[in-house]
Amino acid sequence: MAYNLDLLDKKILRLISEDARIPFLEVARSCNVSGAAIHQRIQKLTSLGILKGSQFIIDPEKAGYETCAYVGLYLQNPAKFDEAVEALKKIPEVVECHYTTGGYDMFIKIYARNNHHLLNIIHDRLQPLGLSRSESIISFNTIFNRQIPIGELPVDEGVAGGE
């Protein structure tokens, strides 16, 4: 269920999505409300699942993972989807897994040290999951990566906090 954001929620989300380390008091000053109000809003947005926490972003290439690949997986037995997902969670190089429309049973994102390492992951770690086949796309470079546009989210202007 979607939560209707008011103007204050949107401003808070915009500020913290631009800089996750911004102090709450600075957010409060920008929003012309108290620090306690910001803290309450952040708690509410977190409890609603709109905010999923904050984290440091590791640059995979600078950490030694030079190859990024997207792999479409076809399972021999699609009924074993849940088992395959649990096995994929145990492969640290698999950083995303999506259930999608189209021909793939799953679509995953992998970071590998190089192409040889990617081949080993596909052959030694993915094939034993019961794949009938897989299709790989190697990304040469990420052009951009961003959050959703907060300014485009619907606003509930009638009630504070969208309640």
C-alpha cells in the first residue's frame, strides 16, 4: 500500500537522499520545524518502509570487482524457484535478484573480479542451481545510478504526515 507523502515528507526525503549523513538539525532548519519533528517523521517513514535505512556505498570496481554482469536465469524446474533464491542469497557476488516478466525465471546482477571469475561463478555456482540455461550481459560502465525522483511523488496536501 502506498503512503501519501505531504510536502514536509518530500522535503525530508529529498534532503536525506542527497546526503544520507546530513544532520537532523540541519534538515530541521531547512524545513523550518523542530529536530524532534524531523526525528519523528524519519521514524514514521522508516516504520512505513518508505525509508530502508542508510548505508555507505562501496564502489565495486575500486574494491577489486571489475566486471558487472546481468544474468537472466532459466530454471529447469520453475517450481524450485524458492530454493534457487535461497541458494543465490549464499553467493556474495550476486547483489540483486529480480522476479520479472518475460522469458527469464529470474534476473540477477553479479559483480566479479574479472571475466574469468564471472565464468567460474556461472559455471560453478549458478549451473548447480538447476538451470536449463542462462543469458549474460556484461556492463562496461554505469552511466548513472540514482534514487527515484522525490519531486515526482504524489503529495497529500490536506493532512500533515499523509494520515
